[in-house]
Amino acid sequence: MTRSDNLHPPAIVIAAGGEGQRIGGDKPQRMLGGRSLLAHAIECAVAQSDCVALAVREQGQIDAGGLPVLHDAVVGNGPITALASAFAFAAAQGRAQVLLIGCDQPFLPRDLAAQLGAALGEHRVAMPVSCGKYQPLAALWRVDQAALADYIAQGGASLWRFAAAQGVVHMEWSETAASDPFANINDPAALAGAEAHLSTLARTPAP
């Protein structure tokens, strides 16, 4: 890790451009605990960085609440396009690292950026592993626009494969499936489960 890496927290970009067909569309605005999934993601991001933006498919897709909005250069390529937007945003803001997260992960650790930053070392990517699953859409990346542009130009579309090519360190989380902080909300059943989990958390006394 270079000295400049320590001067500022990483940029955080919330990927909110998916169509969310399995949940009936407009996933970022689906309500959880009286607030939208997007509001939960924004709260998580701004708690960890002063440099936050949203990545979406097209202009006017979403109300970003005053945050910068990044538009996909190519629609239909999935999260890899959001990462390209995130790299460009971070570089423009003078940030050497960027944390790309999904808008549908309401329980992400509030110290995710710090923990991944500590694990990054000399690697190019730090990626969580939770409940045996890799989490490329909650990974910390060193900004390398040229490498990503070359990967996409060659037809690359997988965040996991790009991370592997760059040099990734995996960081294990020990949570169980019932309390997986990386669980995402893809369908109505998952949303209902998240609502129940949120209610449980609200009833749990503070330590």
C-alpha cells in the first residue's frame, strides 16, 4: 500500500443499474424497513467514505439524492460496466482505490472498506468470501483503467475473472447463512427474509 492510498478513503460506487426482473423491476426503490434498498446502500457508503457515487444504466433512471450519477458507457454488459464507471470516477476524484457495492446488499459491514483496505497489501483487489461464496460485487479495487479497458475490449465481462487476472486476495467472513452480511435481495422471497432479519436485529439488545 502506498502512502497516497492512506491519505483518503476509497471512492465507493453503488451499482444500481440492474433491471431487477426477478423482483418485479425497479429494485433500488424496493422498500425494506420503511426505506428503499438504495437508501440502505447510500447510508452504508457515506458512513465509510466522503467520495460516493451511483452507477446506473441511463440518465434519469433513478433519483440519486444529490450524489453524482455515473452512466454506463455500454448498456447490457452488466457489473463490469459499472466497474469501468467506478474506475473513471475514482480517478477523477484522485482516489487510488474504489469499493464497488450492489444496491441490493442492505446488511454490508459498515467497516467493509477499512477491513478490505487492511487486507489489500500489495494485491490489486481484495474480495470478501462469505458462506463459501466469493463477493466480487463487494470488492475493493486498485484503479487501473487501462487494464480494465483492455479486458473489456477482449470480451471480458466477469468481475471475478478480472479480479483473478489482476491479482486478488480473498478475505474470509465467518458469518452464517442466517446472518450473511453479503446477502443480496434478488426476489420477493429474499426481500421478505431480509425484512424478517431486520426485525430480529431491531429486537436484539445492544451489547
